[in-house]
Amino acid sequence: MDREAQDPDWDESADVVVVGAGYAGVAAAIEARRAGASVLVLEKMRAGGGNSIISGGLMAAAGTPLQQRLGVQDSADLMFEDMLRAGLGLNHRGLARTVAERSAGTLQWTIDELGMSYLEKLEHLGGHAVPRTHVMPNYTGMALMKKLLACARGLGVPIRTGAYLERLVRRGDGRVEGVRVRAGYVYPNAESGVPRTIAARRAVILATGGFAEDVAFRVAQDPRLTAGVETTNKRSTTAEGLREALRIGGLPVQLSWIQLGPWTSPDEKGESAAPSFADLAFEHGMIVHPETGRRLVNELADRKTLADALWETGRPCVCLTDARGLAKAAQPVDRALRKGIVRQFDSLGALAGAYGLPAEALAATVREYNRYVVAGCDPAFGKRIPAGAEPLTEPPYFGMRLRPKIHHTMGGVGINEGAQVLDLEARPIPGLYAAGEVTGGVHGACRLGSCAITECLIFGRIAGRQSAAESGA
Amino acid sequence: MDREAQDPDWDESADVVVVGAGYAGVAAAIEARRAGASVLVLEKMRAGGGNSIISGGLMAAAGTPLQQRLGVQDSADLMFEDMLRAGLGLNHRGLARTVAERSAGTLQWTIDELGMSYLEKLEHLGGHAVPRTHVMPNYTGMALMKKLLACARGLGVPIRTGAYLERLVRRGDGRVEGVRVRAGYVYPNAESGVPRTIAARRAVILATGGFAEDVAFRVAQDPRLTAGVETTNKRSTTAEGLREALRIGGLPVQLSWIQLGPWTSPDEKGESAAPSFADLAFEHGMIVHPETGRRLVNELADRKTLADALWETGRPCVCLTDARGLAKAAQPVDRALRKGIVRQFDSLGALAGAYGLPAEALAATVREYNRYVVAGCDPAFGKRIPAGAEPLTEPPYFGMRLRPKIHHTMGGVGINEGAQVLDLEARPIPGLYAAGEVTGGVHGACRLGSCAITECLIFGRIAGRQSAAESGA
């Protein structure tokens, strides 16, 4: 019987209460329901999907049938090693290994259980030893999100929208007993809605996402990221769920590792067409300072070094290449050209004029760089001159403005491999699970591209199954 | 009147309760007492001093009389900029600025009020734009610690040893009312002592230091730093105070930035003689992998890059230089030679033999490096070849084994410029202050050398004065 009838302290109850209706939360709800629990999903926005709905639909998985068909040798071990390298060794080993080992099975689950399909190709993203990034149709993760929501609804799981998490309810060192929300909340009005308490008979699952858009919280961890800094996230990507996990004694893990994408342009919202040209220009071209027209960094340094160097200039920098460079593009940059994010120029001087760069200084920078290319050695910044590199002498030239945007918050609350939230002594907090970007440790210092969907689905599903198996209150 | 007589909930009380008797805690106690508060200092060990007692006695300060006498132009602005550069821009600006601006006055305070003296010279440590590191006699901070303790005792402040912090007492979102300790605690026996509650009528000041030796806590933030990794700290440098601040709702700040010293050797305990030779060999020599005899990193990269590269080899690496390199030493390395930490060899082959390096590979590495020195360009790792660098061809050769050790934990609980501990919304927690290594934000990603004493004294004194001015319970 429903405990709400017995306990006047709560307005309602469910076996499992999931907070957040993105990939992790809805995957959790599906598994908890399938394991026999009554489940309620709470979502603060007017519709489910969260930040997941704007995903680019790229999902890393190792050892899949598609890889076999395309002749790609891969393994969970190899993916695990790539995650650790990207994460600068800070990844919580058990969590990263869980993602790598379950990646192929989870991708298959989206096909078999949700009816997802993938393009008959693989992307080879930076930092991955082999092509293992599976691509959803039209390069968007929206279809996956919709299928997850439809699956949950088909199982009878209510997705309660307009429900803003105010409190995780825990007495002392005891079990997490439920939540207090503002029901009827209308984003972003903090005063909207009315308090409502919901008991979780077995467990609460926190799947509230990252905190890229939470200025106060992110500034404490990285004071450079003040208001006005753009992100690639939805505006609703804030920290209230994470704060609650910490307030009741959750272990903070690696909160100060906030990923800035160096490949983003101020000339488009979020990130869409810019990254592929940026990758090309970093390899077969250069980045120059907008005032001096000089290079400022090894363009092939890691993401963090690049983003920090771009950041320090305080304004958009310019990356550029020439016609021979453009011919080396792995992906077409037509869209970026059409949208005017990447611009084409007949001469370096025209490029300089368009971006307000000092023309003579830019010409000198390019001449100097071309000497390094010929010599195969860059004494200025130690850039590894790529095989097949050619001097930048062949018009037309192509340029794009760059400005780092906040992309992903690696840190969060600590969990174990069973998705149980850990306390400050690294012991599980009874009755509380978490999955997805609200957790920390999976990615260490830096998330490898296309591993986020994989992580959300894997730990969401674990949290759902485990929470349903709790003996509860 | 003492509230303890009125309130049976507490075993005893004081206006201000300071937890930790290192630089920060005792400086706080002195100022609180001078401001008229009754003060009790709690220290878990058998004697005061904490980790501060093994300090190298180096104190950065900008704009001091000694700098003027020695003709060094410096300013608080310059020191602030250096702190920000070292901290990769992650420093909480207001905190770092407070340290820079009060550094000279605080140094003078140690002279005028404590009777400290300093050598008539300045060290120019890496990352500082000018020489501003003031040196205590015999390169030890023990005298300063003893003078602080004597000053506190002279003011009638009891230093209660064997008092282990178990709990900060806070009800809900209210004031921190006091502490629960284990009185009669004998380190490291967790079962020793008996519970005792102490009310803080005005405030508690947390000055419990860093967590370098707390394996469970540090591993959550940096999973590489498992048990057995050496530190330059005392074994008692653990996280119980920080955990308590977080448990009652304190803001975690940059916990995952843990400083590994790349200049440490496994052939001495902690760090003493190794760093000065390491600095020399990094500039005028090289670091080689113990198995391959090959270089592994730009030896002039930042501390973190260096330490990470050394770390990844999983074993001690070897740094080396030759006779001409040694002649460029800013500080004598006699002591390191005498102690056998640095060893001298007639030939490269002898050096290779002593350290188990492959002799031919080492010789090839040195030949290759010498070509880079002559060319003024290092295509392998992008090292900036220093002005005046000469090829390594002049015996004797000098070598030292390197292995990173944990040195400092930059992160901690968040504070504002008034040393008030912040909660998860960045609002002050009533009745709670903190100072020193238990706090986060002053140093950002990386603490600049010799700024720790400065920080401890400055925020300790602020915490003492502010807490004494609290209206309290």
C-alpha cells in the first residue's frame, strides 16, 4: 500500500523518486520500473529532456558490431586507457572502467529496447585511439531522448514537470527519505510553485545534470567564469541538485575541473559548425592574438592549455589556414562557411582587415611559422609540425574567430560503481543514488568527447536497478 | 560570566575556540585575545606547531624595508599578479589580493611584535617576478612557530593539546555553536580520549591545515595519490577539520588541486637538499626515464606538467647536468652532495651504471640534446633553451633521482576576505571562521613558493580579530 496514506508528513510517495528527466534520469526510471518499483520522475522544466535534448548525438562505445563491420579493432581496455589519458589520470578508475566495459552493451540496448538506429559510419574524435564514436541520425541526440521518454511513459512512469528540487530530506546521518519540491514551478521564477513533499520508499536518484550555467557555483571553482561567459549548455543547467547532495553530506569530487571548449566561436550560439574548422586550423594553420597578430600557444596543446591561452587574451582570437590546409579537412566546412562563421579571403591582408588584425605583423607571423613548417620544428611554442604540413602560402585564406565556452562540468558528487552517492568518509549514503553530469570522477580532469551519453545511460540504468532493489523504509 | 555555568549542554566554553595550533591558529588566537576575547586553542597532537613546525622558514612579502635596502623594486600588485599566474588564474581574486597587500605589514608584525629576525638577503624563487622571499635564520620556520606559541601563552591563551576535533556543532542553518572533541586523545589512536563539548560564545576558528596525509580524502580528489605516496608533510596532516566544515554545509573550493613537488628525491625524507639541484638540472640539464634513458618532458614546463610526467613513469627518474651546468648553480649543492642525494661521476657511462640506465641510450639522448642546445631549439619537447646554455660534455657529471611527493593541498573550504567560512550559496556561516591550508582559493591551481606562511598569518590574524568582534550567543 502507498505509504502516503499512513504518513501524514508527506504529500505523496513512490518507491523510487528520480530528480531530472535527461538521459540519466529517464534511463534510471525505466530500469527501476522494469524491476518492479513504482517510480516518479521530477523535472523542473515544462518538458522532459533537460540538457540532453541538445546533445550532438555522438556515443562512444568499444567493441560494437558496427566497429566489426568497419574493421575497427577496439576493446574496453583501450577505451578505458583513452578516458584516463584525457582525464589526466584523475578519473576514478572503477567508474571509468564501468563506462568502458558496458559501453557496447548499452549501445545495443538503445537499439534493441528503444529502437534507436545509427549511421553506418564512425567518427574518430580526438583523444580516442580508434574510431568508436557512433553517430545518431542528423547528428542529434534528440531522438534518443524522445525514445527514452516514450519508453518511460509506456511503462506508466509519470514525468512530473514544473517540479523544482528544494531539499533532499535526510535526518542526521540516516537514510535519504524523500524530497521537497516546488510544485508548479515556472522556470526561471524562483518564487513560483508551492512546496510539496514526496517520500521515496526505496531511494532517491539524483540526475540533475551539470552546473555550467550556475554562475555563483562555477565561480567558486573557477573564478574566471563570471557572468556573461557563454556556455554550450541550456540556461537551466544549474547546481541546485548538486548543492543538495553536498549539503546533506555528499562527497565533493573534482568540482574545479570545468571544461572550456577551445573550438567554439562567438559567431554562433553554443557549438555547432565551429569545432570542425577549429580542429583543422589548429593542425594545419595557426591561432593569432587579435591585437598583436602573433601566435600565442602551441595550437596542438591539450584542450585545457589551449582554452586557457585563448581565455587569457580577454577577447576573441582568430584561427586561420589556407587553401591547401582546407583541402586536408576530414569533415566538410561548407556549413560553417555558409553561416559566415568561417570566412574566405583572397589574401592575408584581406583577412587581417576583416578581423582588425595588424596586417604587417600577421604577415610576419605567417612567414615565421612557414619557416618552422619547412624546418619541421617550432622553437616558439614547441608545436609538433604535422606530417604533410605545408607552408601557408596558397590563397584563398580562411579565418574564424575563437572564444572558449563552458562545455562540461567534470566534477560533482562522488558515487561508487553501484551509483550510490558517497559521504565525506566515502561510505554510501543510504537511499541516495546519482548518475550523469551531477556526479564526479568518471572523466577526471577532462571528459573525452562522446563519452557523456554513454556515461549517463550506464549509471542511470545501474541507479535504477539498484534503487529498485533497496529494502527501503 | 562564563556561559558554561548557565548551560548544562556544554562541558566548558570560551568566547573564541581555535582548532589547530599552527601558524594560522596561533596567530588567530593572539589577535582574538588582544581584542578582548577569552580564547581556547585546541590541538590534537601532544604539542603545538602542527605542520608549520617543519616549515622551511621562507616568507614572501612585497614592498618591504629589506627589499628597499637590497634595491628590489616590488609591489603588492606585482605579487598579486605572480600568485595569479602560478595559480593558473583560478585564485579567488579577493583572497590573493589580501595576501599580497598585507604581506609587508605582516612580515613587519613578526619583527615588531614577535621579535623575529630575517637574514640580510632575499631568495628569488621560481614564479616570482623579483626576489621577495624573506629567509628566517637557518632556513627553518620553527623559531617563528615557537615565538607565536610563546606570545599566545604570554597573553594567557591556553593551548589544549591532545584534543581531537570530532564535530563542529551547528543546528540546521544556524550558528556554529561550538565543538565536540576527544579530550586526552593520543595520536594516532582514534579510540583514545573521551568526548568533551566546548561552546564558542562568539565563534569557532578552523585552522586545521591541509590534507596531504589523508589518503581516503586525497584519493577522492586525485586517485593517483594512493597509500604509500610520500609527502613533504607531517603524518598528522589529515582532513578531519575540513570534513567537518563541509559536513555542516561549507563550500568546497578547488579540492582536486593537490600540489606534487617535481623537485623531490626518494633519497631523502620530505624535501630538504634535493630541490635546489633539481631546479638547476631542469634548466641546465635534463630528466631521463630510468628504463629508456630518454627524455620524457620539457624540463622547464610548469610544476604540474613536470610532476605528472615524472609520476607517469611509475618509478624514480634521473635528472643530471655536467660541470659547466653545476657552475651555474644559484645556490650551493654541497649539502646534497654530502648527503649522497646528488652524486658525482667521472663519465656519463659511470652515471648510467650507478642509476641502472641503458648507457648507450643515455649517451645518444645527451648527444641529441646537445644538438638542440647548439641549435637553440628543442623539437622533441619544445623546451626553451636557456640563455648561456652549453652542451653537456664537461665531466664530472652530476645526477639525482627524482620522485614527486605531495607538498600542498591548495583546495579547502571557501572563505571570504573576512575569513568567514562560506556555505554552498557562498553566504557566510554564522560563527565560523577559517584560515590557512584548510581553506581554498587563495592559491588557485598552484601555490607559489613561500606564500604559505604569509597566508596563514594574514588570514589567521583576520579571523582572530573578526571573531572577537562577533556579537555571539
